[in-house]
Amino acid sequence: MTTQMTNLDLYAKAEHLLGIEEATEALYDLYRSELDEYNVKTLLDVGCGRGGFMERMISDGVTCKGVDLSSIMVEECKLKDLDAECIDVSEVSGKYDAVVSIFDVLNFLDNDALIKFLDAIAEKLNDDGIFIADINTRYGFTDVAEGTMTNDTDEEFLSVDAQFENDELYTKFTLFEKIEDDMYKKHQDTIVQYFHKIKTFQNLSALKLVEKQTFSLYDTEDKTLLIFKKR
């Protein structure tokens, strides 16, 4: 039996089988430490997932809102009484001291969509606002993300096959969910991610890249943290 779902919702259903919990926590700690340098009272988390980072910032006294294009993720946020909506960032009302996009959010956008996204981010920032995001380095794509993996539980089986070519990573997710004895529901879709050069971020009209730092999340220098201020 096969069913269709958006690729973001498929990712949401498969995320717990990917083994990224430790990396996610490390990123949360990094973002939190960077935000400690600023007087942040309001924060918008774009691509908020299940709301883990918002929970941490709320515990620090920050008022948080999250948006994500996966309805599954947003519903899980709401079950935690977090302020989250399944809308595009351009539809968000109000302005914020800080905006974050954690764990490859920018890599899911091609160049044209990326520029529109960053312009929308700038519109949501207060005049002295800060935007922080991370991207994969080329090494992060070719030597870390590319390849195959499988994982399973008694109720599920996940296969992931990722190939990087022409600065694009194509990742096919195949998830089987057990619905009764000897019967499984199959979900399958391909997610595309895009490699972005740093120069793409250096001449933006609405945001100024004020800091970049390459760091190791899974392997040697596989990620770059980008910090922007509103122009």
C-alpha cells in the first residue's frame, strides 16, 4: 500500500530514525551561546521543527514564535503549547529581535528562493535585529551527507539514499510503516538541497553578513554558521 505526502511531512515522520539527536542538541547549544551576546527578548524560529529550540529560549525568558512548512511538526509544537504556525515566513506578522533558521534550512532553498527568503527575514527583524542560520559546506555535502543508510524498529523501516552532483544533493527517503501483520504502508519522496557559496550572502540588499564561522558538527568543518544584521 502506497500513500503520498509532502516531502517535509515525510521527513518529519522519518526524523527520529535519522540519528541526528546529538547533532541537533549541539546546534541548539551553539545558537543559544551566540544569542547570549545580544539583548534578545523576542525570537522567530523559521523551520522550528518540533520546537526544541523555542523551549530552550523560552526557559531563558525569551518570547518565541515558530513557523514550519510541515504540518506534522507544527501540530507537535502546539501539543506543547508553543506558538507555532504552518505558514511561510513572509506571512508572519510583527517584528523580532532575532530570527533563527537551524539545521540546513537555507540549503533547502534554491538561489532564487533563497534571496526571497532572506528579504522576508529582514522584514521580520527589528532595526537592530540579528539573523542566525547554518549551511552545509561543500565537504559537508560530498563527504558527510552523500551516501546511503538504513534504520528500522519493530514498526518501521527507513532507507535513505543521497547523491550530490552539480551542487545539488538529492536524497530519496523510503519509509515503510507497519499497519498490521505483514502489511506495510510505503512513503517515498526525494528532498533536494542546494550548496550555497559564501559570496551569495555577502552582497544582500537587506541583510549584512557580519560573521561567519566554519565548524565541525559530524565531521571536519562540515558546517558554516552565518550571522547577519539588518541593514
